[in-house]
Amino acid sequence: MLDLGVYAIQFAQFVFRSEPLSITAKGKLNEDGVDLETEVEMKYANGGVARFKTSALEELKNKANIRGTKNFMTVSLLYLKYLHND
């Protein structure tokens, strides 16, 4: 979570502009206790919900979908693509 999840948390905080009321998370660790995958749900006071997955086991789409009451937007998170370049 400390390596991969900070980017998703940062984006959720940018969108909701407040601290979450609750955080639920589950994940997979390797034999040394290092996180390999994490799935997180953060709930906010305004009714907003952020859900994200981070993984060192599979390549994810590196995008965010933002749904409001009137519209929908997809944001490409380009800064994450540089983590996978050799």
C-alpha cells in the first residue's frame, strides 16, 4: 500500500477534498509481508465513495472513472505508466 496505493489515495483526496469517514481494505502479502495487491473502499461525508485496486501482480488500466449525479468522466493517470517502463 505504501508503494502503490498512495497514488490512488492522492487522487481520491483530490476529487473529494475531505478526509474519508471510513476505509475498508483487503489485500495479498508475499511471504515477507510485503503488499502485492490491495483493494480499498473509502466513504466520504457527502455520500461519495472511492474504490480502487493496486497490484504488483497484474498490469491495471491506470485510469479513474468519476461518476456524478449528472455526468461521467474517465481520467487517464499517465504518471503511473512510467513505473512500468524499463
